[in-house]
Amino acid sequence: MSGETSRIEAFSDGVFSIAATLLVLELKPPPANLPFWRGLAAQWPGFASFLLSFLFIGIMWINHHRLFTHVRRADDVLMVTNLLLLLGVVWIPYPTLLMAQALTSSRVSEAAILYNGSYLALALLFNLQLQACIRRGLVDREYVALRHIARNYAIGPVLYLICFAATWWSVPLSLAFNAALALFFLVSPELWGKEHHRQG
Amino acid sequence: MSGETSRIEAFSDGVFSIAATLLVLELKPPPANLPFWRGLAAQWPGFASFLLSFLFIGIMWINHHRLFTHVRRADDVLMVTNLLLLLGVVWIPYPTLLMAQALTSSRVSEAAILYNGSYLALALLFNLQLQACIRRGLVDREYVALRHIARNYAIGPVLYLICFAATWWSVPLSLAFNAALALFFLVSPELWGKEHHRQG
Amino acid sequence: MSGETSRIEAFSDGVFSIAATLLVLELKPPPANLPFWRGLAAQWPGFASFLLSFLFIGIMWINHHRLFTHVRRADDVLMVTNLLLLLGVVWIPYPTLLMAQALTSSRVSEAAILYNGSYLALALLFNLQLQACIRRGLVDREYVALRHIARNYAIGPVLYLICFAATWWSVPLSLAFNAALALFFLVSPELWGKEHHRQG
Amino acid sequence: MSGETSRIEAFSDGVFSIAATLLVLELKPPPANLPFWRGLAAQWPGFASFLLSFLFIGIMWINHHRLFTHVRRADDVLMVTNLLLLLGVVWIPYPTLLMAQALTSSRVSEAAILYNGSYLALALLFNLQLQACIRRGLVDREYVALRHIARNYAIGPVLYLICFAATWWSVPLSLAFNAALALFFLVSPELWGKEHHRQG
């Protein structure tokens, strides 16, 4: 029931790298009847969804990596929560593509609900994973670093719920907030770290 | 003829992660002439087959991982049985997709025969792998954990044969039984473990 | 210029697992206007090419793995010969698909020339890799095992050249010979090993 | 904030292997109305773009590997620069495909601007990565090898800028220069090494 985590990380890395690169398959040659650069520009929803899904899934990978540097043992529950988390990660390119395509149509608010809702679900899945690690004693005892991660994870669902709710108020604002959250979860360990150093 | 197992696991992880994510390629934008949510809902066979193949292949990966934590050496026979097992894993998304698409057509019983039959074949391939490991002395000597795994594997083909036969009686029942078996093979090591602890 | 081989193996495993599973993308749902099983049967070229490319690339992976268990160091030349070998591996699914599709057309001999010629090229690339390892002193000193591998590799191009030439005489015979060669390169280390044990 | 680099390399290997094999998906069976070999020959833009993107991404992988043999620790900044580098690597197959398709059309100079410009961007991303490693003290102290790498990286953007500018003068020349640069970055460590040995 116990075991090392290296193979879980290897399987996760495979799934993350597939998910991150998935939307590159949607990049098609520009139509021959348009001038080259105008034909490329007309495909901006494809480029935007590839760029966003690659970078945001990359940031999720970084956070997955940060957590697993503290995971010392794996058990069945961790493997299941990790599987559900990976399912969420592989799902992300689909709402991202729909979101980008909807920007030029009248369905933009529905697509944004699906898009921001998917990120809310992922924030919950990251917390499920963290709780499984902590409750089952699978993490090491570097309390400070883990406390930073736990604080980060705990506010994730709250922030993404605000982002999700903002969709009904203003879609562009909700998308900007969503992107800001990705950046926040990229740099927040550095911020907590500095804050901690000031306190220490 | 002997060797370490890490590279076999790395190749297997690559194949498992590709197989698990394969049906995400079938998720297409909803047709533009339907309302957004109705268009999404009309694509439920795609979502269902992606979800099922991801989770069931994920559970197979967990079982593959459980077995390999006990494999100490690899030989040519193990590499061949593992290759056949991976072939079965990569095959699963195809009958899953046909099964989901058939649910709205009149071909549901034929698709269920292929679907449940594929899982029966996989149960046999898992046993072939286990037998290769045991007969050729490739596993470690943690008898208790291995005995649990061997017990699990041994009843697999029997249970999937019942599931396969149930297809002729009732397709929905056979599909529900198939899903229940996936859950069973996810949690059974925990169950055996507890039973063992009660006995010990 | 020297270095460990683990990352070369990891990159190779990624490419091998993608190449092996590539033709599963060609498996399409059977047409709706045919009965289920007849519709499936009509797609046998797709199944055959998936099965053959998966198994033959799997056997190549086993041989790649066998060689690398003896490679102690990597240098730039090894990385280049390995890259060319991987290029050949990724290429294989394409002639395999054309071969299977050609079986029901009048282009069968042309497709067989491409198919058997591709395997001849791969046999040469495997030898290029082996020679790079030996000439540059990258392998360990387990002479017996390596001598078996070197003997195997050396006869590869000769056998595949016969197979290639046989295409002009009889396509079915050349294909059967090609499949027999895959089996031969799967089991030959066992055969050499036994022969050696009898001699020893 | 510190950590090992093995998982970053594993994720990178996954992305590199996907990027390198991406254009094999563009190889389609030749049209049935043409003779076999003529039908294949008519698809040369597909073969050329597959071959070039596989080899050039392979050479980038070799350079990524060379750098990471000297990286001892990873931090958040390295993970971000690595993510941006991988984004560039996954992007390469797209301009390569457009370039190959444009060779038979009147859009060849626009496609070459995109193609050579993409390689210029990648040369800058490789330098961003190297600078992150050096400035943040993540590399080991094998100064000579690292100085060779740093020298290589530093001239990269200059050479690719010349290549990019050459596009307006002569597209064929710029493409030949681009290919020559890939070969240069493959063999240059050997060249610097020999030069160093002569001096030493």
C-alpha cells in the first residue's frame, strides 16, 4: 500500500505533456484564398487557445511538481486523487478551445461559464489531492514550505469561485481575472517565501 | 536476460498516458446551429467514452504499478507479456468509443459484446503477465502483498467472463457490472489488506 | 561529451511509445450502413496495420533496451545515431498503413517495396548505432552478451536485404519473411544464450 | 524553491518527443488516382517538413540535454524559462509545415519570414534559459564545458538574425543557412572541445 512516487510522477508527466501540447493539433494552415498574414491572423482563436492551454497547464505542472517534492510515500488514495486531477488537466484544452472560438460568436458567456467553471473544478481537485497527502501522512515534515502550499491551495477555490461568479457580470473581466490567477499561482510561493523571510 | 525494470515502466507509462488521453481527441466543438448547452449535451457519448476510458485505463495503470512494485528483475518473456498487455490497453479506447456511440443506435448489443469481450481479454493478459513474473522468479518475496495481487488477478477472468455472458441477458446490467468491476479492482487491495489485518 | 544515458532512454521511450500507438488513430467507427461485425471486418487493414506496427515497434523497443543495458556512456555521435534510429522507428507506421491498404488494391507490390525497404533501412540504422557504441568505447565489458547482440545486428541487414529482394519474387512470401524476422529478433538472444550455455 | 531537475527533464522529454513526432500525423496515403510512386512524390512537402522538424527538434533536444547535464538545481525561474522554451519547441512544426507547403505556391517569402523568425525566437529562448541558470547559480562549476555552451548560445541569436534578414534577400539561401545552423549547433561542442584541446 505504500510505495515510491517516482512512477506516479512519470505517468503524470506523460499526461501533462500530452495535455499541454494537445491544441497544437488545432493549428491548421491558413486558407489559400486569403493573403498569408491575414490568413494567419484570422486563425487567432486557435493560436490563443494553444498559447493559453500550454502556459496554464504548464503552471499547473509546476504546482504539481512543487507539491510532489514534499510527497514521500504514495498510497491508493493518492493515486486516485492524482488520477482525478489528471482528468481535470486533460479536460482543460477543450473548454479553452470552445472559449477562444466563442469570442467571435454570440455564445461567449456560455463558453466562459464552462471555462471558468472548469478552472474552479481543478482548484477543488488540487485541494482534494493536497488533503489526501496531508490527512494520510504522505508528506515530509518541512512544515514551512508545505504551509505555504496549503495556504495557496486553500484560497484557490475561493478565488476561482469569484472568477466563476464574475462571468455573469462581465466576461472579459472574468477572463482577465482567470489569467491573473494563473500568474498568481505561478509566483505566489516566491511571495510567501519573501514574506516568511521578512518575518523570520 | 536479466535487467532492471525502470525502463519497462517508463515505456509502459508513455503508452498508458497516450491510451488514457486518446479519446480527448474525439471531443469536438458543439455544432453552431444548436444552443451551446444543448450542443454540448448532444455530444454526451464523446464525453462518456473519454471519461470511462480515462478512468478505467487509469485504474489499470494503478494495478500495473502495484504489480511492478514487486517485480525485481525483467527478462525477455516479461517484456513480451508486458507488450501484449500494453496492446490491450491501447485497444480499450476504440471499443469504448463504439460502445458510447452505439447507445443511441440499434447496435448496442453488438458493441457491448466487443466492449465486455475486450475487458475479458485484458483480464487474461494481466494474468499472463502475473504468471510470467511468478513462474520465472522475477518477483520479490513479500508473499502477503503478492498473494493478494494473485488472488485478485485469478478472479478477474471469472468475473469478466460473467460480465461478458451477461451482455446477452441485459446490456445495461453488463455495463453496470463492468463499471463495478473497475471499482472493485481499484479498492480490492485495501479490502484484502484489511481482511488480512483482522486475521493477523 | 560524456554523460549518462538515462535521459537518452527517456526521450527514446517517449518517441517509441508515440510511434507504437500512432496507428490506433486510424481506427474509425465502422460505417453506419453496414451490419456491426461486417463493418468492423471491412476495416481489417486498419486493425492489421495497428497490430503489426505496435508489435514490431515493441520488438524494436526491446532490442533498443537490450543494447542500452550495455551502454555506459553517451556522447554526441551516439545521440545522433540514436536520433536517426528514432526517425526510422517513427516512420514505420506510415509504410505499414500503406501496405495494409494496398492489400485490397492493385498497388500491392509497390507498397511492399516501400514496406520491406523501410525495414532494411532500420536494420542498417540499428547497426550504425551499435557501431557507434563499440567504436567509441561506450559499452561495458560484458563481452558475451554484447557479442550475441553484435552477431544479431550483423546478420540483420543481410536478412532484410533478402526479404527486400523477395518482394519482386512474391509479395506474400516477403511479408511472411518480414514477420518471421521480427519474431527472430525477439527470441534470438535466448537462442544464442542457450547455444552459448551448451558450449560453455 | 530548490529541487532536483529530473522531473523537469522528464516533462521536457515528453514535450520534445511529442513535438518531434507531430508532423508524422500529416503523412497521408497518396491519392488513389495517381501511380504509387508519383503519388508519394507529390507529397514531398509533407515528408520534408516531417524530416526537418524531427531532426531540428532532435538537435534542440540534444542541446537541451547538454545544458541540463550542468544544471544542479532548479528553481521557479528556471521552470518558467524552460516552459517558454518548450512552447517554442512545440511551435516549430507549424511554421515548418507552412514553409514546406508554401514552396509550391507564391507565398514562399512570407512563410520563410515566419519560419526563420521562429528559429530566431527559439535562439533567444535558449539564451533566456541559459542566463536564468547562470545568474541564479543553478549550474555546476565545470567552467570549460559551460563556457563552450555559453559561447555557442551567445552567437545563436546573431546567426539566426542574419538568417532571418537573409530571407528578404534570397529565400533558398536563408533556408540553406538555417539548415547549416542546425548542423553547426549539433557539432559545435565537438569543435570547441578540439580547439580547447589544441590550446590546452
